Amino acid sequence: MKPSEALKGKTHEIRQVIESYGFVDARIFGSVCRGEDAEASDIDLLSTSSIEMAGKISLFDILDLESALEELLGVAVDFNIDNDTPEHRNLQVSQQSRTHMTTNSTIPWAPVRSTLTEKFSFGDIKQIVGYGDIDMSLLAHLEQKQQNGATKSQLLSEIDKQVGRMDETRRGAFVSICCEEMMRRKDDVVAELERVLSRVGWKFSGTALIPVEIFDIAELASIPEQARADIQKASSRLRDGDLSGALSAACGALDTVTANIYDRYNLGDAGKASFQERAKRSVDALNVKNRLVQELVEIGWSEADYKPLAANIEGSLNQAAYVMQKLRSDMGDVHGTKPVITALVYDSIKWSALLLRALAL
């Protein structure tokens, strides 16, 4: 079994095992993340030891954790600790990594902290964190003076200590309040917060921040192999704010698969067909509707039940292809000059994955 298949549906369980050993922020990298894993591949995982467990985790704990994960997944696991990884290796992993295996709904502190540092003065930072119910008495000795005064770095280090001791609920409330106060003070900070937070899975809905899980790495096993690189590229581009690039990659994933189907079934020149036509003819060539009907019949569905469902699913796939075709025409632009709506680009990646699963043999 390929590691990407072993991961399917087990993200929550994996996260629970990893956190039970004192680690947080688990990520997948390596061949699984690139869509290049084979049956002999292992799963490369990277995580960070929590503040409470830093320096307390032994090599035997790591080996025990790897064994627990291997028992859960049925494949080899190579577990790496972020804190102990050389800087050049961390960069490589960061560039490859596509999935944070977490359902944590707490806005992360680190990106917000970086925006505080860049956009606000020493005095502003003190005032902003004060709204978040932090213990200001522990910061009272830190003052800016012409000589021997405290620096921003020293102030934020003391704030970090308090944030690290907070439980998840209190930390989430604190960071959320800081974001609100930052946006109240400076209008231009919204764009910067969205830029840094989008990279770790958060987007603005109005003035509220919501967590966004763009694409679960486990879904890769259910889409055609030749489309995996493009669908991952679409997710990472959306995460990094390249909306036109994300839309182009999502459509490109379908282009690759439908071109292959056109060749295999002698459907003509795929380059002369519209995006919607290519998707529809590929769905028909693979008998997607009939395959669905057969599966429903096998589990006991009557014709009165499966007929309207199959017809609506067929129509939905055709509509999804039309919407993607329209978005590509009016929003897709390699130069990024056309106006783009984030929510529609996010949806296009989901629609692309839906169509790709239907076209998987």
C-alpha cells in the first residue's frame, strides 16, 4: 500500500498520536507530498516539540512514536523534529510541505507577532497586547529609554513567554483580540495580516478570520496520478496569495487528465474543444454515470432512488466544468492583472478535485 493511501481518513488519529507524545504542528513532506510515493516509500513527518516538552523528549520516545504511527498506518514512518532540524533542511521541508495535520481552530501567534513587530511601535505593542488580558505587571519593567532601554525584541520575548503558558482557548482569544485592535488602529494592516496568515491556513471573511483547509493530502490517492502535481500547486498558490496562478493550476490538472482520455478513447483533438466540452466528453467516455448507477444498485438502491441522483450528479459535474471554464476565461491570468475573487478560486480547487475523482479509473 502506498503511504498516500494509508493516510486517507486518518489525519485526525495521526494528529492525536503525535500530540500525545508532546508534539504540535505536524506536517507531511517528501515523496507523499509531491505525489511521487510508491509502495516501498515511507511517510516523512515533521513536527515541533511543545513548549512544555522542549528538552524532555528522548530518542526512545521518538522510536516509540514512530512504532505507534507505523502500527496505525501499516507503512514505515520517518519522524523528524522541527526544533532539531538544521536550518537548510528546514527550508527544504518548508518548500515541500503542503499539509498541516491539524484541526486546531486557534489563530497562530507567530504570524501576528511578525506583523506587530513590523507595523507597530514599542508603545503600541504594549497597548495592543494589554487589551488581550495579558499580565501587564510582568511587562512593567520593560520601558523605552534613550539609554539602556528595552527593545521590541525583548518586549516580544516576554510576551511570548506568557502566550506559551496559555491554554488553547485563552491563546486563541488573546491573538484574536490583538488582530482586532491592530486592524482598528491601522487600515493597511489587514492586507499584511491576510498575507502572513493565509500561508498557515487562515483567510478573512469580512473582518473575521476563519481557518481554511485547502486540500487534504489524503485526497491525492483518489485522483489521477498525472493531475496530483497541479492540484497541489493550486493549493499552495492559493495559500501564498497567487489567486490567478491557483486557478490556472486547478484547470491545468483537468487539462492533463482530459487530454489523456481524449487520446486513449480517440475523441479527437482536445485542443480544439472547450474546457466544459472536454470534461463532459471525458465523463461520458468513462461511463461515470453508469458506474455510479451500478454501485448504487449493488447496495440496494431502486431505480426510483438512483435515477434522479445520478442525473443530478451528472448535471453537477457539467455545471462545475462550466463554472471553471468561465472563471478561467475571466479571472485566470499569468500576469495577475485581472480581478479575482478568493472564494471562487478556493471553490474551483474543490470542483477540480471533484471532477478529477470522477475521472479516476
